[in-house]
Amino acid sequence: MSELEQLRQEAEQLKNQIRDARKNACDTSLAQAAANVEPVGRIQMRTRRTLRGHLAKIYAMHWATDSRNLVSASQDGKLIVWDGYTTNKVHAIPLRSSWVMTCAYAPSGSFVACGGLDNICSIYSLKTREGNVRVTRELPGHTGYLSCCRFIDDNQIVTSSGDMTCALWDIETGQNTTTFAGHTGDVMSLSLAPDMRTFVSGACDASAKLWDTRDGMCHQTFTGHESDINAITYFPNGYAFATGSDDATCRLFDIRADQEIGMYSHDNIICGITSVAFSKSGRLLLGGYDDFNCNVWDTLRQDRAGVLAGHDNRVSCLGVTEDGMAVATGSWDSFLKIWN
Amino acid sequence: MRNLAVIMADNDAHQHPRHMMYAKMENLIRCMQFSENAIPVRSQKLFLTTVPDAFAGQDLIDWLYTKLQTEERLHASHLANLLCQYGYLFPVSDQKNLVVKDDNTLFRFQTPYFWPSNNWKPDHVDYAIYLAKRTLRNKQRHGLEDFEQVAFNKLQKMLAHKWDFIFMQAEEQFKQSKERKKADKIIVDSQEKAFWRVQRPPPGQTRCLDEAVTRHIKPTLKKKTVETCQREIAFLQRSQKRPRLKISKAAESILLFSEQYYSHDPFLSAVPPSNPWLSDDTLWWELNTPLVDTPSELRIRRWGFSLEELLKDPTGIAEFEEFLKKEFSQENLHFWLACEEIKYLPKSLVTERVQAIYSAFLAPGAPHEVNVDGKTYELTQKAIENPDRFTFDAAQSHIFLLMKKDSYQRYMRSEDYRNLLETAALQPNARKGRFFNFGSTKSKKSPQPSPGYVRRRGSEISDSSTSDAAPVLGVKGHHSYSTGNLQSLHQASLRWKLSTEKVNTLLRLEAGGDLSKKRSSVDSKRTTSGTVLPKRIEKLDLCNSPSGGGGGQTSKDTLEVPSAHGSSEESEENPCMALAVPSKMNVVAPWETA
């Protein structure tokens, strides 16, 4: 037997062992465990603010940590920083490349980042001495479009790209500190763990991967989805995460159990999910769908608790504030709505 | 019509992100038409005419409602509308609004030839032929709408060089259509019109078929090399060795968490004082700034959930520190804060900071010595040889556990903590005096409550004095155009700054010099006290990389970094100031064909 054959057999054996180990851990289901939990009842949310100002499809939005300001990116080539509460535009930043696909707000509130088809993550400083907003750093290096970016702090940012990798950057030097390679499809989204030591990424190869920000290693791979994963977000306790996919389902994966433990779908929901977010307690999972609606799921009982209807086109992005007070949805109809 | 249908190979199917959705829709459509309980499709009488091959919107929604067991008729209606907007069925009369009404309005199925899953990408020429054909026919029935006329005029100019060909095609198709039977003609015409309605909607209508960027997957490598196999095996081995938690336990932990935070979740419980988005009152944000003199009850309770939660809150840290000072055990907390802070420092400052932390907390005879066990100490000594942000990870974890088991538990049972809860802001029986006391936190112990001002949860705050006296912390926010509370953003960055200052103070005291002179003073300290430290660490010069090269980096598999753009400070000629940039209307992304 050739060495290759031997190795292949060894790999197969290990895969079987892992599959068995996962099965062994599967002694119940989340739905069963939550059978006695009180249903959350009907969740009805209304639009409290509509943010008008973009002239084309909105592709991404991100709340600031003060739960009041947010940044949104649109195909019209603008990044707008809003005060959601008063609906004032704090900054309207014209971009060098209008094909923007993602944006992020730094936890300190001093920077925003964006990127897209230009393959570059651009960092903008909001608090310059002169009082204007300008690019402070451009992070080239990806060979594919930038699909998502998230700040760890003012110095470090993680990006995911259509070149099938994620990267950790040191903003001050503009260097790519670590590359996370392993996905076999465009990486569409990422989410940082609450302690920022790890992050999860979802890709077009229908798998989600858990990475260690320190050493660049992929610690775990989660499969189960039948199509591209478009959105991913951590559960607030950091031990689980939810994904949204083109196969019209959202799924909950537990990190310590190393497998999928919940699925959120219905026969009459056939459109893909573009974005997901948890409420503060994690009890509610909100998903933005291609069918112009946002569905609210009871994370534990796995049934639909409510619907947010109000957009005239695909809901492309969604985010819950850090204090859990409101959820914002951004859509291809060029409006952002804030609900609770 | 020219046959533009593309037969999709597996790969192509993937590149069409909606292929799963189309498959599901088509399944439904087929069931609707051909299954046992199919929707009745027949010639319907509408006023004085007969409409062939049609069905009522109501029947469609009924069918979906029954078949899919949706909770509400509303969901079935939504799905029906979706089918319409993607072009699987269309209203016979009003084609402008692709809406399925839950009544007797008539609809028709689209022919499979025109289904969106065929990956149609009709271009200007096709559209021109279609419009030209319509102009050849009966003006009353087939005349162009205004927007179509506008488009037609544009196309005539744009495609002037091809116009003969286009017109010829149009005439050819017109001839063919004349040969059809009347009933067939009506149906085929309506289907073609519906197709174009979806492909080229009138202005102001959504184009459902718009897609985002094309995506790719790498086809699985047919050839596996020995190397890739070995790497895969290494990964699988690590995975196999990993202990897996039973789902019952995992589920339990999720349930517990949700339950614990239920009353802290504004979507599920009314969180006092009120939801600012609803009540137009920003008290909630003012009370929940990172550093506040009188934290709310809910917030204080959260500190009791876990030490992690306490350490996330700058006010929690401040209160905990006060408590620890009494017990003279605050170095643990300071050490933990220093270790956290170093993770967010600019890379250039890391090495020095590692030295400073070591000297202050871990070196034998250090001024703020913390206790780590032997093994951890050894690990740390080794890690210092290659200082980075995570050098103190092991030590930090150890100290964290110590605090968790010991001082944190005591704090939770302490009088200090209990007093905090009693005097917290926003309790059902909040005492007005306590609430407005921004004095020193030490005054929390004073017991006299002022008489009965009861603040009901969620009430609107109309008392003008409350708004004046809301806890303002005298921190000036940066100037900006926002009328919002940027103070809290500033304070988020204050959070780390505070610990930095603390750490700096500690380090300064110990070294007797300011931080920039750290190295020399550390050296002198070493020689004087005779401490044995590992070999001298070369300062990595990480700031000066003018050509953007990756020299000296420890990155793995560095992506190729093209020559860096000039540093923004110098070459920035167009600051992103202009709020009056001419707007771009109707922008179409490169991946959307016009």
C-alpha cells in the first residue's frame, strides 16, 4: 500500500471516530431540553426610526458600542455615521471605491472601517484634530473582495474575504499579522468572541470554522448547512454561535459539543438569510431574509416568535445594540430601520 | 425569441446563490399545477371577456395555507407574493404591481421556459427586439408604456448600428405570432410581457432578481498529496482528542444563561427606567455610561452573574477595586488589568510593557508581587524570552481563577456589595436623596433614606430637576456633529486608559523614572537587586517598515503585500470632508448587468 493510501485510510478512520464521538455527545436535543421553558409569546416590534439618506442599496451596517451611533455602507459610495436616536447624520464619508460590502465601528468609537470589491480594508479616523474624517490606513493584501471586517480594538482588525481566507491586521503598521486559511469557498462573514481570543467564520463551502486569533489555527469545523453561509454571530455567552444560510435555515452550533444543536426553519420560508443577531439574553435570534422580512426566532424552542415586515427589498444587514435596546435593519431599498 | 437559456453545470448552479430557493419554488409551482389538489386553472369570465388559463389569488393563497400549514394566512400570502415577484406567476390585468391579492383577482402561471432558474441574462438587444415587436402590433393592446417608450428611444440611439438586425428579428417574431391561435396568442403574449416586467421593472419598482457579488467555491482537490493528507490528519487528530460536551449539558448552559439574562433583555422585559427609543428619554444611556457613580440595580446584579461580567464593566472594576483595597489584595486585579491592557496596545509598545509588568508584578521582590504557582511561573519565564501580547496568558488565567474562587466570592457576600444593591439607582422604592448623591462612593454606608419618592419602572421622567441632576461626569466629549451622547464612547476608551494610568503609576513608582526610560531603569534595577532575568531582549523595531515588506514578522503564510501606500499623514490630499459630494443616482454594481 502506498503511503498516500495509508494516510487516506488513517484520515478516514479518524473521521469515523470523530463522527462517533459527536454522536455519543448527542444525548438529547435543544428542543427537548427546552420543552419545559415558557414560550416567549408573540414578539411584536415596531419601527421607531427610519434613517433616510442613502441613494442606493445598503450592504452593511454596524452599531457603535454606545448603542446609539451606527455606521452604514451603501452602493452609492458613501459611509454614513448616524446618530440613530435623533436620525442625524454625524458624518457622510465619500469612499474611494463605491463597491463597498462591509463596514465596522471600532469599540472605542474613534474609527470606522469598510471594504468591498477593491479588496482593501480602509480605516477612517472619526476623531482627527482638524475635525474632519479621513483615511488613516489602507490594508491591502487580500486577493478577493472584502466581505466582512471587525475591530478587536483601535490597533487590530480581523477581515474575511472572497479569496477564501481571513486575516488579522495590525493597523498601525498596516501589516497582515496572521492569515487564516482553510475554507474552500468565499468567506462571507465573521464574528468575534466576547473575549476576542477566537472568532468564527462562515463561508460558501457551507462550513463554519472556529479560529484562534493568536496562532492562526483552525480549531474546529462545523458542517450541516446545505448551502452558502452568509451570516454568523456568537451567542452572548461565547460558547455557541448561530449561522444563516442560503438554504433558508439558521442553525445554532455549540462549540463545546462540537456540533449543530438547533435549527430554525419552516416550510414556508424559502429565501436565504443575509444576516443574524442575538438579543441580549440570547433568547431571541433575529434573521434578515432575502424575502424582505426579518424573522424573530425563539432560540430555545426553535419556533418563530415574530416578524419584522417593513422593507421593500432584501434585508441585507441587521444588528442588535450592545445594550440590547433596539435592532437595526438595513435593506436594498436604501433605508435603515430601527425597531424594538 | 432568441434562446438564451443556459443549462447549468454543477459549478454554475452554485454560483447562482438562489438556486435552492428556485428549486423549492418550482416544486411548489409544479405541485400547484399537477398534484391531486391542484389549483383550479381554467377560463374565467371577467366582465365581458373570457380570460383563458387563469386562477384566483384567493385560491393560490388557500392552497399555500393548507399545503404548508403556515401559522397564519399572512405567511401564505407573503409567499404567494414572493412567487409573483420572482416571476413564477403574474396578474392577468394589472402588471405594474406584482401583488397577489387575497380575492378574485386573476393570475396566470408563467411558462417554465421563462423561469428565473434558467439563469436568464437578457441584454439590450433582446429588450430592443421585444419592444420593437410590440410597436408593430395593435397599438391599443400592445402599445408601449411611458417608461418603455423612453427606454425604446434610448435603445434606438444606442443600438443604431444594429437596428436593421433588431427590426428584422422583431418582424420575424411578429410573423410567427400571427400564426398562433387567438387563445394561445393571449397566453403567450402575457407570459412574455410578465417575463420582461420582472427583468425590466418600471421605475420605482423593486427588481427582485438583483443579485450580489458572484461567489466561488474551490472544487475539491482531486489529487491529494502526502503533505495535504498529513496536515489533514494532524487536524483530525487534534479534533478527535478534543473532549466533547454532552448536548444535555450544553443545552443546559444555554438555557441557564438565557434565563439569567431574561430580565436584562429589553426585548423581553421592561428594563428601567425606560426604553429611550420609545420614551424619548435618554436617562437609560446616562445611567449606563461605563463609569457612573450610582449604577442601576440590574447592572449591579449582573456583576453577580460571573467574574467575567464584573470585569467587563468599568464601574464594576472600580467598586471591586475599592473592596480589594480594604483587604490589601488589589494587586491581583491590577495585574489582571495590566495583562488585559497589553493585548490592545500598539505592537511597538508591547515589548517594553512586558518588561514593565514583569518587574512590577512577577519579579522576585516586585513591589506589587502576585502569587502564581511554580509551574505557571516557569512557563511565564520562558514566554518572556519572546515577548508578545500573550506572554502573560498563563499567569493571567491563574490570577483570574484565584480571584474568582476567593476575593470575588467574598465581594459578593460583602456588606459593600449588599449596600450597593440597596442604594442602587432605579429601584422600585428609590430614595431621591440616594439617587442624586454623586458624592464619594464611600458615603454609601450612610443609612438615612429620604422619605417616600417612589419611581415607578418605565415611567416618563417629567420632573425637570431630574434631568438637570442626571449624573454627568465632567468629561468633555470630542467635538462632532452628533447631538448624541458621545461621552459614553469616550468613556469606553477611558476604561482602558484608566487601567493604563494605574499601571503606569505603579510602574513609575517602582522604576523611579518615566516609561520612556524604562529600559535603563529596568537594567539598573536588575543589576542592583541582582535579579536573574533571561537574556536581554532585542527590541523589535516594528514601526519602521518603509517599503511595506514583511521583514522580521512572525506572520504565518503572509499574503503578498504590495508596496504600501504612502502614509496617510503626508500624502492625503483629499480629506474625506465634503458632505456636499454630488450624489450618484441609480448606481448599478458591476456584477449586475444593466
